[in-house]
Amino acid sequence: MSAKADLRQIAFWADSLTEEEAARARKGITERHYAAGSYICHRGDRLDAWTGVITGLLKISAISRQGKAMTFAGVGPGGWFGEGTVIKNEARKYDLVALRDSRVALMNRATFLWLFETSVGFNRFLVHQLNERMGQFIATIEHDRIHDPTARVARNLAWLFNPVLYPRTGTHIEITQEELALLAGLSRQIANKALQTLEEAGLIAIDRGGITVVDLQALANYGG
């Protein structure tokens, strides 16, 4: 198996690299397993690695000085994040928690910077990803200030199907109602009611194995 094919198994952005770049990238990645509820890092910690989710589900969050918990994003399989922190060589400004047993890929800073400085394809991927994520964070502020709990659940669920950040997700995701409630910053009861509303609207289908999205565009725009 070529280095590019090997890397592609855990990183969809491998297609943006040359074979030489893929080989260098794969050597700079280690993998770790985290049990559900484990902290991968706390706010203020140094985690000098670009981070990807191979399997599982992570939550990026923080607690304000007033004690208010804030969830910035959920990261599912295929998602890579933390490039800004690695480039700026600074401490993490958020807590990173595994919501379920997760397998995580960590690319060391030296390898990341080498790709950042030499690979045109890698930089093109980063620009697209940062642009997409910026749009998400702007929408987060709008939704948290304006929209009701059902819209917040719809937004958080739709983001896990983002075709730019998670191109391999498809239409079904294994996620519990409790996990989705944690991502949306709501109680399980309120999240459950919101999901029922979305299912009745024909936007999703709920089963024991997770959630299937029927109309992604309508889900993403719900309440907008």
C-alpha cells in the first residue's frame, strides 16, 4: 500500500498531497484511544499537535469566568482541527472531551509546519476548512442569541454532516440523544423534544443506531 493510500484511511485530505508529502505526513502522525468522558486537553494546556478524529465523537467547549458552559463544536469521524493553535504555537483556548470512546490522530507540530510551508495542496485544503469553520462560528453566535432549542439542535446536528469538514459522513450518524444534548448545550429532555419536532417535520429519522438526515439543507436552515 502506498503512503498516500495508507494516510487516506484516516485523513480525507490526503488526496491534496503528493506521494512524498503523504509519506512525510503519515510518519508524523501517532494514534491514541480515549475513553468516553476523558479530557484530551484542558483550556490552557499545551497540545502541540494537529488533531483528527478517526472514530468516536469529541466536544470542543469552554467555561466562562461567570461559570457558563459554552460548546463551540462537535467533531466527528474525519474531522481535523486545531491548526490555528499549532500555527500560533499557543495554549489551547478550550477543553477537548471525548463524548464516546474515540480513536484520535495527532500530527506533531514539526510535520504540520513542514506541510504548511511546502505543500500547495495542503494549504488549499486549510483555507477551505478555515473558511467553512468561520461560517460555523458566526452562525453559532447568531443561533445562540436568536433561535430556540429546536433550531440549536438542528444546527449542531447539521454541522456533523458538513460536506467540507466531514465528507465521508453520508446521511447517517451514530449519535445518542444525550451526546447531541451535550453538543447543543441543552438538557436531554429538551434535546429529545427538539429531535421529535425535527422528525415530525420530515427532516430526520431517528432509530436506535443513531440519526438519519432526510433533508440536510432544510435542517441546516431550520429556524433561519
